[in-house]
Amino acid sequence: MNENVQNAINEQVRREFYASYLYLAMMAYFEAESLGGFAHWMRLQAQEENGHAMKLVDFLIDRGGRVELQAIDKPPRDFDSPLGVMKAALEHERKVTAWINELYELAVAERDYPAQVMLQWFIAEQVEEEKSAGDIIDQLEIAGSAGSALLMVDARLGQ
Ligand code: FEO
């Protein structure tokens, strides 16, 4: 397969695994704060990010490319508040969206049509991911400093 696209996908594999790692760190923070619903939501996000990385790995394999795993950075341990965590998650998703868009532009420039089709799934997925993090931020902003409202958001996320 096209080597530039292959290398860029390997880089994206690293970023998806980092996202999984980051959400796992956020899950641990919420567990430490006794916010089980948020922790459950973050655990699912971490699993989804792992799935994204594997989707890219399988694409490389199916196209006869080489998978070259990269080192994954250490995510932060501490966060300032539930709202701060969710804002960091949204910011990270926006970065991922920009990287996916860049990857798509590369696939277009290199005329790699199968990569374009595969990446369209990621483009649609990013719309969902940004929306779900944004919705939770909206609810946390409505909740403000009311602990009871925070617990209601937590209960909903635990469902
Ligand atoms: Fe795989 Fe949340 O981006």
C-alpha cells in the first residue's frame, strides 16, 4: 500500500491508543472521586478508542501494509474537577478530529481510495464523539456548584 498513508495511519494508531489511555486515566480519577457513572462512561470511551486503534490496525493488515506500533505517552493522573475533565476530553476529541481530517486529505492527495472510504467512518464517528462530550459539559455547566445536580448527571451516565 501507499507508504505515506501507511505511516500516517501508524501514527494515528498511536493517537487512538493514547486517547484510550487518557480516558482510562480519567476513569480512574472519577473512581477516586466516587463518581461511578462518569467512571463507567469513561471506561466505555477507553474501550471505544481501543476499537478505533484496532480498526486502523486491521485496515493496514487487510491492505498488505506494515503495522509499526509506537510508544504511548503517559497521561495525566490528576484533574481539577469533573467539568475540567470533560473539557479536556472534548479538547482532545477536537484534536483527533483535526488529525483524522489531515489523514483524509493525505489519502485524497495520494489517491488512496480504500483509505478514504475507511476514514469516512472516522469522520462521522468524530461528530458523535464531540457531541456526546459537549452534551455532558452543557449539563455540568447547568449543574454548576450544586452537588445534587452533579449526582443526577452521574446517575444518568451510569445507565
Ligand atoms: Fe478515536 Fe475519540 O477518537
